[in-house]
Amino acid sequence: MICVISSKGPFASHPPWSSSGSKKVQSLPPLSVTVVDPPQSSGAPPVLECDEVRSYVGRKTTPMWLWIAFAPHTRQIVAYALGDRTEATARQLWDRLPPSYREAALYTDDWERYGAVIPGTQHRPCRTSAGRTVHVERWNNSLRQRLARYTRKTLVFSKSIQTHEACLRLFLHQYNLDRIIL
């Protein structure tokens, strides 16, 4: 069966797709609006765990890395960045942290790009076996279970970066809002 879309068919009234995503994605507030502020009662700085997850856009030869800042005390995603594994993407993640988390202690894997961006007094590189990034690693598993774009050895790809980020933003907003209710 061959399907031809014409200007007279059922898709005639559908607006053309924009490069900035769907209306639903455009109406989303910034991710920081869905984030609970860290507790101030203990006097200790808040803790964040950071990690990266690989996916693909277009085809398997174009990897796209999702950089995550995860707050273990609220189980929320505080900030994210999409890009490659360079210092520029690490800087984008750092710049997207809400002001209330700028003084947080950041536990990361020993990837050198974090050390180039995060101030030395806040950066706490550690091995996965040390157990300081178990919450964000567990979140990565949840992401892989819920979004097929992030499963290992996947056959699912986004055709464009805009679609990839739109799907991710919708997921992150819903995930964070679910944590506020709980």
C-alpha cells in the first residue's frame, strides 16, 4: 500500500512541523521550575550526582550524549545538557544548574571534562565502585526502561535533534513533577 499525502487529504489542515518542536514542548516551563530547592536546615551544601548516557540521532554513527545532574535527596533531575563528550557540553550542564544548587558538592565519574568545568572545591570525582553515584546510575536504568532511545543496542533513533530533545524534555518534566507529588 502506498500512502500519498496531498494538500487535499486529511493532513491538509495540519500545520507544518516547526524546528523548535511541538506546541506541548514549547509550552513547557524551564526544567528548574519543576525542581525542589535543596534543604537548608542541615547547613551542609547539597549533593548532586552527575553522569552521561549515550543515545543516537539519525543513525548509529552519530552519538548524542545526555549529561545529567541528579539530586539524590529529592530524586529529581536538576539540569541536563545534550551534546558530545566535550568540555563545551560539560560547561552547558554547569550553566544550567539552578542558583540554589551552585554551591553543591558534585560527585562524578572520573571523566576529565567535569574537572575542567566544576570548581575544585565542589568537584568530587570517584569511581563507580565507591557508591557515590549509585542514585544517578539507577536513574539511568529507569531512563533506559522508559525511553527506547536510550536502551543499549537499540534500533530506535530520533530523526532529528529537535525530536530527541522534545521527547527528553517531556519525560524529564513529568519525572520531576511526579517526584514533587510523592
